[in-house]
Amino acid sequence: MEYLHILSVLVIGYFFLFIMAKLLGKTQITQITPFDFISAIVLGELVGNALYDQETGIPEIFFAVTVWGTLIYATETLTQKFKRARKLLEGEPSIVIKKGKIIFEELKKNHLDINQLQHLLRAKDVFSIRECEYAILETDGTISALKKALYSTPTIQDLNLPLNNPELSVTLILDGEVVWDNLKSINWDETILKNEIKKFGANGIKDVLYAEWKKGEALHVQTY
């Protein structure tokens, strides 16, 4: 009976959490704030604790997850519609480097030390503070950095080079299987694909680990 209880809690909890994650949107992962982090932990704990409580059934789990999910959804709605609520609930970005100078008060306010700042800057390809003109600490804890003109990478416009519109690459074969939707999107069929991969020494699609197509470039093929 204990195993049946665990199985039922896991299965039902899985579907409840999946539905709540879809309703709450992608910000739970991609733009997670301290509040989002805490809410995600609590949401998981509501299901996790039910595994060890025989008196907690499916209705109780459904009620708890629904109430907590509703509160989070209401919070997200408030932050989207009301700017003042957004500042209170999500916080606001902080300028920690301004015109090449570290703003120590902002570091202290956000409980960030110099070593942590350097670590965040290195993640943005800024390996020396002297290279940075502006740095903004975002609400999710990441850094957005703007290099000084001397250290910034030149653009096509700076070099007066001809402008070519970027093209997305398309995966045609993945782990020995054809991605049919992608193949159709470039107006290819299986025969064309097989003829192309033969040029790279592949006898068949099963021999190919990865194949990628990009407009104006040769097919990229890697066999096993």
C-alpha cells in the first residue's frame, strides 16, 4: 500500500506541476528571480512532503498546488500590469559600474563583493574591470556589461563590410534519425538527403550522428 501511495503521489504530482509550469510561463527558468526561486522550491516541496505523509491524499495535493500556483500566477499578473508592484516583488536592476567606476554602494546594497562581480563579468567576456564602461546587475542575478570603446568588438558597420542577413541552421539528422519537419521546411526529401550524406562517406542515415543544413553553405555532416 505504501508503494501504491508513493506511485500515485508522484504521477499526480508530476501532472499538476507540469500544468502549473505551463501556466506560469518560461520566466520560472529563463528569468528566475529570488521570489521565483523560492516559489519553485515550495511548489516542489508540496509534492515531495506528500510522499512521506500517508494521511495526505490526492485531493490535498491538488488543493495545495492549486492555491500556491494561483498565488504565484496572481503575483506574475500584478508585476506585468503594475509597474510599482513589479519593483516591489521582482526588484529592479542596479548599475554597479558606471563610466568605468565601481559603485560600491550598489554592491553593498545587493550583497555583492568584488570577487563575485569579477566572476560575473568574466562570464560576459570582461576579464578586467578596466575594460568595462557600464555593468548592470539584473533582477535574476546576472550581469549585463558594456565594454569601453577601446575594448569593444568592431561591428560590420564599423568595418564598412557588405551586410549579409543571418540565416538559421536546420538540423536534418539527429542521432541517426531524420528530423522530417526540418527536412520538409527546406524542400528536401529522403532521396536528396541520402545522396548528400554519401558525399561524406555515410552509407545510410543510421551512420550519421548529426547533419546540419544552412543556406548558402555546404551541408555539415558528422558520422559515428
